[in-house]
Amino acid sequence: MTIKIGILGYGNLGKGVECAVKHNPDMELAAVFTRRDKESLNILTPGVKVCSVQEAESMKDEIDVMILCGGSATDLPVQTPEFAKCFNVVDSFDTHARIPEHFEAVDAAAKEGGHVGIISVGWDPGMFSLNRLYGNAVLPEGNDYTFWGRGVSQGHSDAIRRIEGVKDARQYTVPVEAALRAVRDGENPELTTRQKHTRECFVVVEEGADLKRIEEEIVTMPNYFADYDTTVRFISEEELMRDHKGIPHGGFVIRTGKTGWENEHSHVIEYSLKLDSNPEFTASVIVAYARAAYRLSKEGAAGCKTVFDIAPAYLSPLSGEELRKHLL
Amino acid sequence: MTIKIGILGYGNLGKGVECAVKHNPDMELAAVFTRRDKESLNILTPGVKVCSVQEAESMKDEIDVMILCGGSATDLPVQTPEFAKCFNVVDSFDTHARIPEHFEAVDAAAKEGGHVGIISVGWDPGMFSLNRLYGNAVLPEGNDYTFWGRGVSQGHSDAIRRIEGVKDARQYTVPVEAALRAVRDGENPELTTRQKHTRECFVVVEEGADLKRIEEEIVTMPNYFADYDTTVRFISEEELMRDHKGIPHGGFVIRTGKTGWENEHSHVIEYSLKLDSNPEFTASVIVAYARAAYRLSKEGAAGCKTVFDIAPAYLSPLSGEELRKHLL
């Protein structure tokens, strides 16, 4: 009996989920749902149907877990509660400040429908959150550090693209090596935004554009760039396509803390990710949690959960015996 | 309402648990139990009683979780099942090959007594196991690497001490930097025992001892040293006390794996620990899981569990709302 997965939304993340399902023999892709014209969509998996989002509800018996691959700004706040009424769902809602209200909405809907909804799955929120929690629980007296990068920030790249005269752009978030080193050395530094990350922008401009003005607009942009040391490099469209096609990302979660009767011993816990493809890795985490959603639902669970609420064994296709024998 | 902790066995680990309880305001130390003469034992926490192990059963209503701090060779295989009949228990059983039988024994006893027993808690098994499981679940096509060190191996130090003419010794397990680098670079190397770790031995000898014979006995010792590149340095007792008094340890769990339709993207997940005190860190992990044992028991759970079976939220003193707000 394989776990039947539905994908709602076929952008980078949806495609990543499709690939991740292929890597998990206990799962199969049941259908991809889209708001676009379904005839125009070519998916990778042979023999799997593309359906319009309106067809989803009528297919609820064919799908064990629906994976919601929309954006956190406008899609997921609506979709996840809506679909949790009819399906077990997993999403990657990543607007940290709005997680509490999203949780409440999904919890009510999932309980109403008798389904499991797992929200905010991926690497941050997701694997990074887990490591923050484990680190805090194990070393209650200590400091937390999260660094992101080196990697492409989609939001920051988009912000640059909206500037007049810009044709295309790619923004990399880069952790400051000296800050990382100070944290690892247990110095427990207090770090400002500027001291933690720098931002590198690769920008393609339209012919005759005013480079000086564009650079100025970027580096002074509030929220996005003003609080950072930002480097702008103008490159050709060919260079952008050649050198900046990928969507790499990654980062570090570090917990430093003390133990001993008089806090005489120091410890450093570090978790890091180096990812060639941000959406494919996010999708891989989501698919592991889809397995958990399926199992929890089979056990009769209902309601909203996060990575904090799910015992690790639920993520693995191996039995308890196998896990204890091979991974403990 | 604080969680009342009992400690059985007051060696380095027991002392570490005592310190960890001090760092967790929702816990208090109820008593320390010993097989030694209880009058001879001086513990750090003022006002807490030292009892003989025979008194434990009569005090079961005063203790929420009993933490078993004995050794894996002979103590825990007997003690954990025995105490699981009367108490919620946590141990750090670390003989990987015998975990399945230990699990069965503790599971039967804990179910009989209606208690929760969490076994094999610490960092390996423990936090490292968790990271192996999460890594395997998220990247099903990949490779696992565990490196230990740089740190003191008690078992290897003891093995050297048993050689004739040796007064004292300290053995460090050291990961091979080149192997670590190859793994991090995603080369997926196949590594022999010798390629992963080296062993450094600091040895104090009795006057007139035959250094050449001792070194030969060390480096050729089967299981312990013969399969490794081993360095032996003879030092004075003063140097040993001055430079090698601590019990540092640490290590790395790395999962490398592929995603994408044609496995075209590589990812590296790395978890590492740098610990000033191996027993105090182990104790800190145990105490977080004691919180989980207490809560699970309050919910009516019974039987044996490992770190794989416990949702992360159970480890934290914070509520679900607080966790979602601050750590997700």
C-alpha cells in the first residue's frame, strides 16, 4: 500500500515534491492540481493526471495527503485551512510572525474535517526550528544563532527586479565568516543585523539605464538592504544565465551553552545545511512529513501540527525495530 | 509543580545530572541513590538526601523520574528493567549492538509497572541518532557518516591503563580532517576505519618501564588500536594532570544526498557537537528527556521509548504556543 500524494501548485516547490515522491518507494503521485489551464501543464511523472483545482474535492478518496505548494503571502493562509477540511495536508508556510494565526485556522479546519494538517515544514521553518528547539531543551542556559546562506533569496531578488531599469537580478544572502567564527568559538557575541549577513546583488539592466541611481536605490531600500552591507555588481544577461541559474541555499543553527555546577563548561551544537536546490530540499522535508501526516491520520489523529509535535520515527519508512537496530 | 528527579549512581554522569537539574527551574533533585556507603557520599545540592539503593522502592511516591547513571556493560541491563517496574526511568545505555534486547526487557517491565522508560539517551546514542534518522528521512538517496572526536575515550584510556608498567593514560579519538573534508564536499567516499579516525595516547609510565614494549602493546592491541593510526606520547604525571584533566568530546553526523528528477542536485546536512564535558552534556540531554518521560507518563503512556519515539515539544518547558511563536 503506497501513500497517495496530491500536489497543489506546480511551481519550483511543486516540481520538487514530484521529484521527492519519486525518491520514496512507499509513495506515489496521484495527481497534480493547478489553477492554471491544466492542458498547458507538462509534469514529469508519466501517466499521472493534471487536474484543475476545482476537481480536487471530488477526488478526496484518491489522495492520502495533499501537499500545498503555494506561497505564504496569499495562497496558503486561504488554501491550507480550506483543504484541511477534506484532506490531510502539509504546507511550508514560512511567514514566521503569522504562524500562530495560521496554526489556529488550520487546526479548526482540520479538526472539523477529521484530518491532520502539518504546517511550516521545510528547513526554516522546519529542520532549523527543530534544531533550535532541541538546542534550547538540552542547553537551557545559552544563546541561539541562526545564519542563512550562502544562498539565493527570492524575495530580495524580486525587490531588485521591481526597480526601474532592472531587467533581472539575483540576490545572495551571505553569512559573515567572522561572526560565525566568534559564535563557534563560544564568544557569545551580540550581533547586529549588519554583523551577521551581507547581501550580494547581481543585476542585469536595460540599455542606457542609470547604474548609479539603481545601485543607490538597492543599497538604501528599507527592510531589504538598508541594514546590511550590500554589494551590487552589474552583469550581462548571459552571465546571469551562466553563473546564477541555480537556487542554492543553506545556513547554520548554532546553540552555545554552559553546564556544570558553576557554569564551568562550554558546549557548541551546530547544525548546517549546504543545499544545491532550495525548493527540492524543502520538498524533500515536506514529503517526509507527508508520511507522518498519513500515519498520524491512520492512528486517528486530527488537527494542526508542526514539526515540534511529531515524533521523528513517523518520518521514516523503517519500522521501530529497524530504526533501533540501524540508526540508534 | 516541579518534576522530582532521582539519581541512581553518583559518578561523572550522576554528578552531571545533578548539575543539569540545577539549570532547569521546572525540576528539583529529590534524592541520590548509591550502592556505596551513603555516609561517604558528598553531593553538591544542599539539603538533598543521599539514600542507599535499597531504600528506593519505598520512596517511589517522592520521585517522578529516576535517572539511571550506571554503566552499560553490567549495571543498566539489570537496573533499567528492574527500576522501570516502580519508576519512570531514563538511561544512557550505549552498547549499540544490544539495544534491541535492552529495549524488549525495559518495555516489558515498564508496561508491567505502568511507567515510561526512555533508553539510550545522550549524544550517541541520542542526538546523533536523531540526526541520522532525520537525515535519512529527508534525503533517502544518500550516505551517512558519523565521526567522533576530538575527545577522550574512556574505554580506550582504560585499555591502556591495564598494560603492565602504565600508571595512567588518556586516549583521544580524532577525526581525520581530510576524510571530513571529502564528505563535506559531497565526494561520498567509502572510508575504512583507519581513514576516518586516528588515536592519540598520552601515557604515564612507572619508573624503569620498557617504553618500546608498551608502545608496541598499545598500537597492536586488537579492536582498540590495531586498525588505527595510533600515536603514543609518554608524558609525566604532572603534564597529564595539567593538560589532560578534562573529558571533552564531540563529533559530526553528516548526511549527503541527492534530489531532482535525475539526481542532479546534491545536499549536505551536518550536525556537530563540540563539548567541554562529555558526561555533563550527556546528562543535559538525559534531563530534557526526563521531562518528556514525566509528561508522557502523566498522559497515560507506558512502555519503553527511545529518542525516535518522542515528539520534540515534550523536551521543552515551553508551551506549544510559545514554541510556535519563538522557535518555529
